[in-house]
Amino acid sequence: MTWALHYISLSEIAFYALLACFFAAFSNQLNIVKISSEKAITIAIISIIFIYGKNWIRYNGKKRLILNAKSKKQKVELWKLIALPIACVVLAIIFFQAV
């Protein structure tokens, strides 16, 4: 269970990092006033803690048992599971270099 929780959290954090870097690069191109890097780091840390806590609450306990009982087992290829967070991180790095 903990591997799934870490994977979901990592994927979600990587996706939000991709969005943040995209909007930072977009606003940089439009010369929009940005927040300071200190505030951005604080927001990122708070967001990571919130995402991890939300996923921990969502994927533990009664709600997870109900989801497991209702869901049909689907075979997902391993390379797709690995490629999603890696692609998000690589794209986030590319957008971050544009800032």
C-alpha cells in the first residue's frame, strides 16, 4: 500500500510541478510580475505536504476498501507507470530552463 501511495503522490507532485513551470515560463515571456522565489518555495513545500496528506487520507481506510471492491482488475503496463512521472519531471525541467 505504501508504494502505491508514494507513486500517486510523486505523480501528482510531478504533474503540478510541470504546470507551475509552464505557467512560470509563460508569465516570463509575457513579462508578468512574478512572486519572489522565497514565496514560491514556501508555496511548493506547503503544496507537497497537502498533496501527500490528501493522498494518505484518500487511499487508506474504508474508502480504499470500497474502491478496491468495486473496481475491476485492469492490467496496466509497467513502462506506462514509470514513464508518466519521468515525462512530467523532464518537461518541468525544460520549462524551468525557459524561466
